[in-house]
Amino acid sequence: MNLYVGNLAPDTTRADLRKVFQPHGEVSSVSLPSLGMNAGLGTGPSRGFGFVVMPDKTQARAALAALHLRELQGRPMTVQMAREARLRRPRR
């Protein structure tokens, strides 16, 4: 299950998120989109949100319930089930 994690501090790392989510179950991947010229390389400050993938839905739901609005680096995290990405129509 893919979880959206929002309201993150700019200096939050993938390791920080993994450390917070792992006590609730297996974490298969963590991604943090970043700002800047090298955004594709994962350098620069975080955009303030990320995604955590947990293969077990029961564990993911437990993590969501336990971590939604929990503080990480002084900010309450928003944890929700991630929505499917929508394809955008090209602008004319």
C-alpha cells in the first residue's frame, strides 16, 4: 500500500521516514521529491511531502492510524493513503 506523507520539514530524509514507519511493519520503499535543478537526482531540499510503500495493507493501515498528526522534526505529519496519479492533458 502506498502512503502519502505530508507537512514534512525541508531537511527530512528518506532514512528519517523509514525509521518512523518501520516499527509498524515492513517498508519496501520511501521516496521524497526534492526541489531545485537536480530534483531528478534527489538532491536539494524536500518538497515537503513523500511516499512510503508498505506491502502489507494491515501494517500500512496501522502505521497510518499511529502516525497521522505525529510530530516529526517539530511538524505534525499528514499520513493518508496515496491516490493514483492522474494524467494531465497537455496545455495548449
